[in-house]
Amino acid sequence: MTHLFEPFSQRGVTFRNRIAVSPMCQYSSTDGYAIDWHLIHLTTRAVGGAGLVLTEAAAVEPRGRISPQDLGIWTDGQGEALAKTVALIQNFGAIAGIQLAHAGRKAGTAPPSQGGKVLDESEGGWRPLVSSSAKPFSDNNPIPQALSIEEIRQVTHAFVEAAKRSVNAGFKVIEIHGAHGYLIHQFLSPLSNDREDEYGGSFENRTRFLREIVRGIREILPDNYPLWVRISATDWLENGWDINQSIALADKLKSLGVDLIDCSSGGILPTAKIPIAPG
């Protein structure tokens, strides 16, 4: 706490303090576009004194949205719609960051305020859902389609293109969402990934998708831009992703130019029992 209000520098970016506003889904977008609500919500956090303000998860392709109302950055127009908000955040002294995401098999759900259920196509959802493997999130979720190697490359390209749009919109920090049971996490965890090709099985293979995304984004980012990755540091389940794998992954990501690991946990299966306690 003694350093909380001190400036912090990373690559070419200086944050006025160590307080970061985490991504918070707003379920307020239309076709992935930011609206006035996003401008007010995010800029207010900057006015309040935060050092970094991150957007909610921004989907890199339409089928990657958690809900139909999620933010997106799969088109140039969506990036342009965010540019005014980015400028205002930074005018009020904070750094603007964006979280790039793909929900995979957990996509196409209703907002929590509407029950959070998986939506049928008649309700605004979509099919197929995609994942590392044809394994559903739960018995009540549809079986996703396992991405082919060519499709994996297409999604990787979508992340890179989204990063380019983010830079053009003025964001100074990019965070890749690899946590909470979403698509990247679906490749990382042995509980969701039973592939038998170069993207499944061993730790090296299960982390390949994320490493290729990181490599692609780092190549197009200016050297003075921080690149972050959010992970679920443990699945809280036997034979799942765990702390030791997270440490090994962090070491690999550092060598690829990742500057910070944003740690969360859980989300890969609804059966996880997370021990809740102070601290």
C-alpha cells in the first residue's frame, strides 16, 4: 500500500499511480459498437483518479462475444467509435487500455441480469460455438465445434488485427484475455482440451495458441507499448490448469515480450469449488 499512489512506468508508458480499473462487462453495445454509456462509464473512472482504465472484454470476432451486447473490435468502425472515449480518458490523466477477448464455447449468452443462459439463434445467439475441443462447458450447454488448425490461425489473425485497431484508436495498453474459461483458457486447460495435434496434449502444445497470439501482437505493437495477459492461475480442479503451469507459462510469455501477468482464477467448469476467504 505504501507505493499505491506512486507513479509506475512500463516500457514507454507512465501510470500516475498503481490503481487499475479492471474490465467490467457493461452489456450495452449494439453490434459491438461503444456508445455514450461507455464514454461516461470509462471516463468517470479516469476523473476519479485511476492510473489505468481498461475497457470491458472486446471481442475480436462476432462469435467471440460473451453476450450479443458485448463490446467488439473486429471492424475499423468499432475502433473509431472507441477513439473519443480513449482520448477523454487520457485527457483526464489516466492511461487507456483495452482487453481483447474471445469467449469460445462460453459465447452467446444472455446478460447476467437476464439469467445468463445460452441463447438460441432465435433469441440472438449463434451457432456453432467454437472451442479447442468438442466438449461443452456443462450438460446444459451446446457441444462446441473444435477449431481446425486453419481456423486457429484465423482467430490468431483476428487478435492481431484487433490489436492494430486498438493502437489506431489510441489505447496505450493491450491485455489479452486468457482467463475465466474463455477460448484461450479452453486451449490451456487439460479439462477442456483433448486435442491430439500440436495444440493439445503437452503443456507446450496447450500453450501454443496463446503464444502465437502474443508473438503476433508483439510484432505489430510499438516497442513502447506494454502487452499484458490475463490468466486463470488455477482451475481449482484436479488434473486441471494449476499454479505450476501458470508460473511456467509466465516465464515463456516474458521471453515473448509480455510485460505483466494479470492473475484471476476459475471459470473452466461450473463444478469448480473455489475456497472463499479473506485475502
